[in-house]
Amino acid sequence: MQNDKQDAKLSYKKTKGYHPNIAFIGRIPVHIENHNGNTPARFEQKETLERCFSNLQKQNITIEHFRGDSASYQADVIEEVEKHVKNFYIRMMDFEDIRQECSKINQWKTVRVNNQTEEVASIFYQPKSFNKAYRIVVTRHKRKDGQIDLLSGSAYNYLGIITNNQHASEQTVIQFYNDRGDSENSNRFLLNDFNLHHLPFLDMNTNTVYMYLMAMCATLFE
């Protein structure tokens, strides 16, 4: 969240601002924690989610499905999320540790996702530092340069979604995860329609209170 407030820090985008964590149920913001711009996305994800789930449970709100981007691809985060939700779907941040496993897949399915043809498959694999194996839904795309990767022995790029959902088809898992893009629209809803792009105060703490107020207004509006 780019801004020029007096206490704003440089982010990884080399611009000054804040780096809030916001959880949504549909269009409703249900948890906000603000960090300064020099905070990486992976910072204290587990602790943030612990507080988020604790607050939801106090309101008797249970979560069936959780989607998270690659910043949530951490062993302790997934362990924490699994305590509180029925199914989770998280984009894998680093695919190097399973490229060799992908090269062993003998049968790829062709499916249509968002009007595009994709080659997909599932593997069960225990990533490094994880305590158990999970299902990973893999999508592969031919490399434009045709260069063969040394680990997989193939000229493909791979994308993965790690999940504990053992029953949904690959197409369903990918489609559901891709629908996470609507969360970005929810972010824009707060930024544009409720003025988070123009924070009124000079310091982060007071602006965070303003963010809470605007989130409540957005909820009432919905």
C-alpha cells in the first residue's frame, strides 16, 4: 500500500508504504493487521493467522475452505491452517524440490480452466521441512525457449497448489484457487471505494485505526 507517510518504510517494490495483511470471506474483510513496508509477505504469517482464526472462532465462525498465496507456503503456516479449516489450497512458492517428482508423472490430463487448455496431474509428496506428505496439484507449461531443466529432465515449467483435499478433481482445485483473484478485487474495493489509497493521518498506528473503520463501513455497505 504505497504512501508517503512520515513513518512509512521502503518495500520490496522500492517504494515507501505499508504492508497490511487482510483476510476476506467473500467481499467481507474479517481480519486486518498492518505492517510497515519493509516487512516481507511471509513475515509472521503463522502468528497472524492464529489471531485471525481465534477471532473468528470467538464469533462462532468456522471456515471450510482456505486459499492463500505463495507467502503462506510455509510448513508451520500449513500446520496451523490445517487445525482450523476443512480444506486448504496454497500456491507453492518454490517448485525446485519436487521437479524430479513431476518428471516421473506418466499420465497428464487435459482440462479447460478459465477458457484455457491445461495439462494437470496430482502427486503426493512431503516437501522439505514438512512433517507429512500432501497432495500437490500440478500444472505444466512448455518452456518458450525449449530449454531442458536439469532437475526434471524436461522442457516444462511447473506450477503447484498444495492441498489436503484428496477428493476434488484437479480442475476443481485449480479453478477454486484461481477464484482467489476475486480477493484482489476485494482489496481494490477497500483501496478505491473506501479511500485506503489516501490515508489521512501521518503515522501508521492512527492510519491502521482508520483502516479498521473503513473495513467496518465496507461490511455495512455490503
